[in-house]
Amino acid sequence: YQQEIDRLLMPHKFIISGGGTGGHIFPAISIANEIMAKYPDAVIEFVGASGRMEMEKVPAAGYKIHGLWISGFQRSWSLQNLMLPFKVIFSLWKSYRIIKTFKPTFTVGVGGYASGPLNYMASKMSVPVYLQEQNSYPGITNKLLKNVAQKICVAYDGMEQFFPAQKIVLTGNPIRQDLLADTADQNEARDYFRLAKDKKTVLVVGGSLGARTINEAIMANLEKMQHAGIQLLWQTGKNFSGEFGDFSWGTRTAFIQRMDLAYQCADVVISRAGAMSVSELAALGKPTIFIPSPFVAEDHQTKNAMSLVQKSAALLCKDGEATENIADMLLELLRNQSQLDRLSKEIIKLGKPNAAESIVNEIMKDLG
């Protein structure tokens, strides 16, 4: 009895692994924050890939992180591929040492290179493994780990084609909670970005690095949009900040720090269809035209967007047709208030603003 009492009184220890992109890292941090909100005595450590962005973002959020020497397989010929077996072996060994020392109650994998070795080793050491999949087409790491996972938390219907049906829980994607704070009204948000209060406002975002197709399509149609009397809040991304000339009827910036205010400004959003963008826009009920990137694995951004388009919750403009079609599609939508209202009503039905709480509840329910 005493051993069981001691076990129950010990604080829970969690390892969250994965990363590589913001689409993996921000959900991981949201899950960690939710665990700490529910269980303040919990101890959380992260495992990521050395040299990737999680090694900076996770400590900035206040959590310890271990780095693994791991990377993905290069589709074209590369000397890095010859090193991959050694990286996997080294990462498995280091994962073993981390788990042996830390003794986690369970692990959570959010996708990305580092999630594979850590969660595989956890399963071999009888530590329960949980997965969170952000996209409608899962990444290779989560597909490889599906058989060792206790549960797989997903954001889209129809994931039975990839994962065992009995393990799937539809929770949605954890989004940044500051987006839901609603601390400013639309007029205050527009003041922040030096925008007129009385004009239809379009938020254009292509990710923190930027999306060339979206930027070039907007640039090619600036005159048509200006004549229509709208205004833009345009995030070009840091890779394109110096490529476009000035314009006086909106605000352009390389990066938007206050995305909560940016979303609050917008009557319509033009965006890529990464998993986190889709989840944020759904949770906020924003009418959106998605321009999915065709340059991602298995064209999963188009699949993400189509999951909303098929429910009349968003519009889609193909990447290769954006320069020709985006302005007409946008202006037609802005003139049709009933369609704007309908898109907002349908997309918010698909939003899951409490996804992080749902994921943590599922895990803790298993642990009693």
C-alpha cells in the first residue's frame, strides 16, 4: 500500500516531444501550459531536434528542453541521408537516458523528427505514449508511431484511414490562448495598426517567413483593390519584407506580433492553410479565402482547406491561379454580406477553442 500511496502523491512528470515548425511547437506549448494550469505541481520537460526552432521557442516559454541529433530523410540525394542511421541510433540511446533519468508518467508526441525516437523508446520502457496530429493528412512520424500510442488526438474527421479507429479522439488543435482573450474591440485594433475604422479590412498572412505566391498576387492586384475602397493589413513575412513598394491605404509589415489584434481587425482573411492557421481562423469564426501551399508533403494544406470548403465554411483559391483570381474572389465576397455571415457561422462551428483542455483531460482520464 505504501508504494501505491507514494506513487499517487508524487507529482506527475511529462515529456512533450517534437517540433521543427511552429505548427508543431505552439500546440506542444499550449498542451504544456494546460497541464500546468490543471496540475501546478507537475514537472514538464521537452525533447526536440538540435538546431531547430523548438530549441529557442520552448525555453522562451519557460520549459526545459533536451536536443536530439536527428533530422528527416532528404527526398533528393544528400550526404545527410548516409548519416541518418547513426542519428537514429544516437537519438534512441539519448532518449533512453532521458526517460531513465526523468521517469515520466507519460509522453506526448506532437510530430516532427524528435518525436519518433523519444516516443518509440518510451513505449519500449512501458511509458504510456499519446500523440497529437495537427493535419488532415498526418506526418510520417505519427504514422510510424500509431501502433505504440495509447490515444491519438486529431483535429479532423476521417482520420480512421490513417490511424486505428479505437485510438482516435477528435479534440481539435490547441491554439494560442491569447487569440481568444478579446481584450480590444475592432476600432481599438484598427487604431493599433493605423487603419481606418470605416473601411472593409482584409488581413493577408502567409506565415512568419512569408508566401511568395500570396505576396505576388496581392502586389499584382493592388490597384484593383485600392479602387474598390478596401484596406489591407498585409504580413509579407521576413523573407520578402524588402521586395514590395510602399502603399498608403493599409499597413504592410514583415511580421505581426499582435495576431489577436490583427484577427480582430479583419472582415476577411487571406491565408495559407497550415493546420494551426485553419484552427485559429475556425476558433475565431473568420471568413477566409485559403490559398494552400502546393509545396508541402502530400499536398496536406489543400486537404486541410477542403475539409472546410466542403462544409461551406471557407473559400479556396488555387496557388497557381491566385494572381489571376484572388482580387475578383475577394471583392465579390466583400460585396456579399450574407455570404460573409454564412462563412463566419459555418467556420466557427468547426472551431475547437478548448482543444488543449480536451487533450489533457483525455490523458488524465486514462491515468485516473
